[in-house]
Amino acid sequence: MDENEFFREATLRICGNLEIEKALFFALKYMRQVMPVDHMFFQFYDEEHNAMHILADASPECGRIVDLQVKLSVGARQELMQFREEFRHKKSKFVWLFRDNPRKQKLTDEIFNSLGYSTTSLMVFPLGLKFQELLGGGSLILSSESESKFSQQHVELLSLVREPFAIALSNALKHRSELKLYDRDFFWEITTRICGNLEIEEGLRSCLELLSQYMPADSLYLERHERNFGAMHMIARATADKSEKMDVLIPFTEEGKAKMAMLAQEWIKGTLPSVLVINNPREEPVTKHLLKTLGEPPSSVMSLPLFLKEEIAGALVVIAEGDNRFTEQHAKLYSNLRMPFFVAVSNTLKHREIIKLKDLLADDNRYLQGELRRLSGDEIVGANFGLRDVMYKVQQVAALNSPVLLLGETGVGKDVIAQTIHYSSSRSDGPFVSVNCGAIPESLIDSELFGHEEGAFTGAITQKRGRFERANKGTIFLDEIGELPLQAQVRLLRVLQSKEIERVGGVETIPLDIRIIAATNRNLEKMVAQNTFREDLWFRLNVFPIQIPPLRERKEDIPALLQYFIRQKTKELNLPAVPSIFPGAIDFLLSYSWPGNVRELGNIVERAMILNSAGPLTFDHLNPVDTKTNTEEISSHQKEQALDLDSVISRHIRSVLSQTDGKVNGEDGAAALLGVNPSTLRNRMKKLGIPYGKQRYL
């Protein structure tokens, strides 16, 4: 056959396909016209694993990717080294011919046994253009199974296309490598494995299984940079045998801290490589320190930095024992893991935080429910006396889902009644969420009550559930409902009507199953007439009003309340014993008008116990003579005296001076107790005619 024609036709078929298996197949089909070739395959020697890696083969039927590693025996490797020596000293031509029983060679026999092929003759076509490239450059094997054997003429024809084959296979390998790097199937598979598990250690293990098919990979670590602690936080790791969560904080050395700061600066400048390859960790301080602390042997390391804003948030680290294990191609492939792992780490950390918060919330909920029951008591103090009518109404409405409006002065215990309604209802296992409408800034009311979406306004960096959403399946207590702005009243009306909300900045409608209990010390009917409270909202809330009487109208409850508060405050103040009451002291309480109601009684009891924790307790500091019944019964003389500001100030200064025995200066002096400069106090005393020194001031 004409050599020029053979070269031209063979080259067209060899170089016409980037897929290596197709190049082999079409080249085989053409060569079968001029020589008895039945199989053709491409192989290269993996010196690290002492194995022959058969990449692809072709038969008359098809070409295919094999990716088969054949571990070589000592004898087979010796034969391979002998061929290398012959090539190096040019004792061999470009093509080796084996005509007589090729399988008598250990190398050939082991390869063909692995492939399951028989052969009568074969030609070995080294494709390395230099001696150094012989092992890594690979060889093309042509095998015949027929009685017709390869001849010297076939060798000479094959040697003509050595260079086209070398170029074609080089391009095909490069193309195949690029496909591995950017192939969507690979990216999809690795992303699925990484992001398919909220338990990050399982994602690492699955990822390691796939990575080990493309690169050396003994273990995989996920770590988080804890900048505030100057340490690396190991989150999880995976090996071929197991995967596990980690919670190990490894402090950086000073050299390591400097290295991390330098990497951050390189990232900001855009000069940091996407993957850090450390093939000799003994020369890199951070890697050397981490490997030693983790008990890992000297290993090559590839680190994939994971960034958040302008800081290194962490890294994904693959480790392969030994030096110089990773190549540029490995780094390119590894860089594809950045985005899926960033998402996975974010999801995992959020998931862990949610689980942690959920456990804490459950503990807090159990504790708070216990505290609420303890504070309110299994029974309401006064339920059988002053609050008899209130408790009857509570029993009537508790089992229903109707809105309840609690009315009464400040401090009468509206919150306690609200809790009693909740814990007496079928919603007692659900949340009880209390909101003081008057304590929330107007600009934040919508966000606090109904929640917001991420980015809804400046400062909304995360999604937030509102109080209504948190109260789902339970009860929400809206205290001081009269303080709610009109805009928020409109939204509240919608909740009452449709039982659904929308977060601020959101479009999703969130259905709710909640009960609303509202409370106020204001006259809502009067507010409606003044157009400061919506009439339609008033009608919605005023389904079942409960008026809670002030303490001055149920003084028969004072002895029981006094006993309850003394026991409660004894626990809160960690007193060794419950103090007794001075005989007749309760008369002071019964003669007082209690403008602060039950809350004031609790404060008075606590004050008395602080002043005299061992007892007996007295309450004469209430001065019941001046507050005999209530503010409406104060004499006109007392009203005139109260309107005289100088008299009030003089009386207060004299009272404080009496406590300090006339002392003005010092930490325990009257000026310190009043929070004024001593000179200012003396000037005021002089103006009001208050004498200096020890004497009786009251």
C-alpha cells in the first residue's frame, strides 16, 4: 500500500475525533483494511500505584472507555523497566513487535488476562516523544487474534502515524480532562452529594467517594475560620471508613495568624488562587500545624477557601498521604466544589443553629410555663372573694376561642387573668405570647407583630417571624391595646377577620390559628369617640369584656395576697425563713388606697422584706393617715399642700436628711441619695429654711 495514502487516511481518522474511544474505533476500522488488527487499546503506567492504567479500547464493534487499573507483579514491572531502558538507549525502534506467543511476557499476560482478550501477535506503540515521557505518555497496543500475524511491513506502516497518534491522543486526553472539569453531570452529581444532606458529615463522605475517582483523596475536612478566637474550628470530616461531626477548636500560631491575614488580603486584591495546593506541608505553617494537631501523617493538601464578604469563612480541605500528590488538573476540578459547599456549609450551620435554638426554646418554654404557673399559682388569689365574678367569667370563656377584652386599672393583674384563660383552655399546650403594645416603637410595630422578610427594610438582614406567627396554635396577649397606632390597628383587624397575616416585605399569606386576648386600662369607648381607636376593631375585641376590679374595691383579698407575696419574695430573695408580720401591721395595708393595685402591694412587701428580712414586717412607711381611703377623699387642705411645690420639695429633703441624721456629704449623705451636688442641696436647704446638722426633720 502506498505509504503517503496510508498516512493521509489514517491521520484523518485518528485526528478526526476528540473522544479517545471514537478515535481508536475509527482508526481500527481503517487499519483492519491493511493489517490483521482485532483490538486496539491505550494504556499508561501509574508509577505511584505500580499499575498499568488502561484508559480506552476499541474492537470492530465499538470503542469504549475502560478506566481499568492492572496491578503489576514484580516480574511484569521488571519487564516494563527493561523496555524503558531499551527506548532510552535507542536500542528499539518506534514499534515493538511480538509475533511468537506474546503472552509469554508477564507484562502482556497480566494485561490481557485483565481485559479477557486472546492474542497471537501484537504491536506496542510507545507514544512518548522523549524518554522521560515514555511511562507517563502512554502506549498504543494493537492486537491480533487470527492466524495472520503482524509483520515487519505492518510495523513500518504503523511507525508512519506515530506522531499523529501522539498528538491525537494528547488532545483527546486533554479534552477528556476538560470534560471532567466542567462536565455538567459531574457538577450535578457532586452538588447533589454535597447539598443532599443536612448532616454535613454524610455529605462529606459521599463527596469523598466521588472525588477519589478523579484524584488522590484519603480524607476530607470542613473547617470554619473563627477570627475572633484566632483559631480554626473543625466542623466535620470524612474518610474512606467513616464520617463524623467535629467540634474541635485549633488555635493558630502567630505565624498562622499572619498567614491567614495575608490570604485575606490576597483575596481582596483578587490575587488569591481559587484552590491552595500544598504538596509539601512541612514548608507551610498553617497546614503543618493543623495536620500535626489532627494527628494526620505528612500529606499533600488542597484547600478550597470559602469566603463570606471579604473574610475567609472557612475551607474545604482534601488530604492525600505523601508529597506532591496533587496536580493543576486536580486543583481545577476541586475548584468546582466552591459554590455547592458554600451553600452546604451555610445550610448546615443554620440547621445546627435551628436545632440548638429549638432545644433551647423547648427548655425555655417548659421553664417559662412552670414559672407562669408558679407566679399565677394553681389558684388565683381572691378567686373565692373579690375576684369571684371575674373567675366565673373566665370559666365561661376559657374553653372557647372567642376574643377576650380585659379591662381594669394598671397593676390589677390583667396578665395573670390572661394566663389563666390560656392554661384553662384547650390551647394550654401551645405558646402563650405576651406583647406590650405601648413598649414597642411605632416604626417597629409591624415588624414585631407580623414579622418581616430579609431585605424588607434597612437592617432586615434575615427573615424574622412576628409575635402573631410565634403564637400560632396558642394565645397572644395584647397588653395596652389602647396604645396601638391606627396603622397597626388596621392590620390587627385583618387578623381578627381572616386569621391570616403577611410579613413586612412579603407576598405570602400565612394562615393563623390563634386566640387573641387584649387588655387596657384606658376607656376605649371614649377613644373611639375621639377617633383615636377604630370602632370596627373595638367591636371585634369587645366580644367578651371582663372588668377586673381594683384592689381598693376588694380589700378582703389583701390578707391572702400578703401571704402569697411574702412566700414568693422569700424564694426570690433567697431568705432562710419566711419572716413574720408585726401585730397590727396589716391594718396599715387595709387603710391604704392602693393606687398601684396588686403590683404595688407586691412592691411594698418586697421593700419591707429588704429593710427587715428577719422580720417582723411593718408597713408604717405607707403613712395611711395621708391616704386614708383613696385620692378622691383627700381633704382640700391636703390638696392645697400638694399643689405647693416648695412644700413638697421641703418635705422630701427633710425626709432624706432624717434618714442620714442630717449628713449632707459623702456616699451615704443626703446629696448622694437625692442625686444632686452637695452645694446645690445646701443652697436649696437655705432657700427653703431647712436647718443644718443633726436634728429631727419630720
